[in-house]
Amino acid sequence: MIKKLNVVLIISDGLRPKDLSLYGRKEEYDSNLKKIAEESVVFEKNFTASNASDSSVTAMFSGQLPRTNGFIHQHPFMRDEEIEKLKKNKFWLPLYLQRIGYQTISATPLHLWFKKGFDFYMSKEQKGQNKFLNNSFVKKILLALPSWAYSLGKKISKKRASPQFYPSNEVVDLAIEKIKESEKENKPFFVFMHLVDTHYPYPIAEMKKFQGGKDLNKLLKEVEFHSQREYLKKRFFDIQAHSIKDIENRRDYSIKFVDKQIYRLYEFIKKEKILEDTIFIITSDHGDSFGEHSIYLCRGGLYDPTIQTPLIIKFPNSKKEIINELTMNIDFAPTILDLIGEKKQNIDGKSLIPLIKSGKKLRDSITITDSYCNDRFCERTKTKKTIITNSGGKCYLCGGEHHKQKKEVYDLENDSDELNDLSKK
Ligand SMILES: [Zn+2]
């Protein structure tokens, strides 16, 4: 029997296309991703089904939109019934691949439902995870505390913002070790890597000194709500930042670091002469805000910087190509099944292969769920976005009321920054 293609799925957490030169940014921190893109298909309009890590990865593994798979809100805001509903899902990518003989490896620690279907995953205990700070109740309390009490508590307990961190160089080392083992066993592998370096608090950049002046007080005047100011003060305190430029510098440093590590894995696969037997997907789970719509370091709101994600797919004999049609992270699983010759599943996502091979458009519009809000979603076409906020607009994460009215409409062709709400006209 012919051995199935290997699959590598890499998420660089919070990475936005607009921060990459591959997507047109002037500054270049992603020279290696650009090299990989030379032999891959790059998607210019790829979106996550949800703006938060947990529900985004759930959408990728289930191939289903949050409303279909039942898992909508980010930890610690999700409800018990969301996990219960998720259990009823029939399709789950790691489990499917495991059943057809893949060695399924997560070179990253996983929690809860993500462990399903993995032969190996990194244990959180290996890194001395702080159970107290990761308790959902404690997380909620910390978010609700006034910033002075928060800072004082953190100073007393000397607890760092990121009690657990798995730098991408270690994740790649582990992936390489596990790939070698699968090769020895002559089994196809599925390697999943969730790199958190590129997400606040950018722990890999922690020890670096960055220049950026001091502008927290200016930002505090700019943000609209008291709770957002409190949130921002805590975020600045946690990483001892002085300005948003300082934080952006840490982000860019982290992008450069992750870019190098991803390429190290890519080069290893090339050296092993299995690149042409491997599907390589590089993406992120959601975006972030660095001042867009006066939102700082929060993913709430459903504006493009928080929901658009990079997507690079390398597969056997793929050639450099740029695709401008709407695609989503729920499409990854059906694309993988298509490429490894498995039959189509009854799920929301669609294989990207017909789009790549013959330019066949998959859909006219996409729906994206806000995982940091009670009931908000958006419908997006290539040129227009409608955001609907059904019951109260308050963001669970930063406390901002990003949307005061029930409906917002943006003309993305003439207003790509989504500043001019046409529903007000
Ligand atoms: Zn928010």
C-alpha cells in the first residue's frame, strides 16, 4: 500500500497578515516564510471562523463553524454545554487521521477536548504549569480586579503573566524528534504545532530592551471605556511596557523568531527528502488589535485585523500561486482529506483544491463568530461586511463596548479600515 502524505499544521498564535511582508508590509520579519511561499499557495483572503484560539482550533479540527460544532466562547468564558455539544460532533481531524493509521503528534501542550485523537502530546506538567493562575475562576477574578489591586497582587505573588511558555525552538525540536520516530515506524505523521511566541505577552522577547517612548497615558485618554483602560493598564504592567510601539517591537521580534523556527522544521523535512510527501500548512488562529478602532491588545469586535489570518499551503508539486478568494480555517480539514485521498465529510468546510486547481470560487460570503461577546457575528463578502450584535455589546476580555448599535455595515472596497459605518447613513 502506498504511504499517505504527511501533514504538518502550524499555528502561529495571533499572527496577522498585515504584520508580514509576505502580505505587503514594508518592514520584513518573515524572510523565511517568504522563501516557503515561493513553492506554496498563498491565500490573501483567509479568515478564522472565530476570533479566539480555543474556538478557532476547534473549528479547524471539526471542519465546522462554531455555531455548528457548538463551541463558541473562549476559555474561561465558555459554558459547560459547549463542551457537551462538541462531544456529539462526528468528525474530528486528529481522530480521523489516527484511525486511518497516522502517527498523530502534538508538539504543543493541549487542553481538554484537543487531546482527542493524539498519540502524543506534550504534557503541561513538564513545564511546571501554574495550576492556580490557569484556573478559570481565578482568571475571571483577575480580569475583574481594579488595575491597582491586580498589580499589587502580582507584585506580592511575583507571578509572571505567562506562567507556562513553550518557546517555538523547543516545539520544533520536539516535532523533529517525533517525526524521526514516525519515519522509523514507517507511518505517515500528522504534526500539530501551536506556537504562542507571537501572542501577547510575547515571552520570547521578554529580556530584550526596546525603544518606544512612553505613551500609556496618551492611550488611556484615547480608549473609550473605564474597563478598557483598566485592561490596558494591566497588560502594560504585566510586561513592564512603556508604549504600544514597545509592544509592537516585541511582537515583531517574536515574528522573526518564529519565522526562523518554522523554516528550521521546513529545512529538516526537505533534508529528510520527504517534503514532496508532506502537506505543510502555516496559519494563525486569530488576529489582534494594536489601536485599530481604539482597541488595544484585544481580539474582540470582528474587525478585519482580528479575524484575517495568513495562510500558506505547500503540498506535493505545488507552485507559487496567490489566491484572492474567500477561504476559512474550517477548510483545512477537508483540504487535507482531499489531498490524502479520503472521502468527503458532511461538514461546513470545503476543500481548497478545486479553487487552487481551477480557480473555482468556494463561496460568496463567510460568517464569523465573536467568541468574546454574548451574541455577535459578522457576514463578510469580498467587498462588504455586516456586523450584528444581538444582545449587549460588552467584550468579555477588555470590557469595551466595541459596538453600540445592533447592526454595522462597511464598504470594504472603499473603506478597508472599516471606519465609516454605512448603517448610520
Ligand atoms: Zn475587547
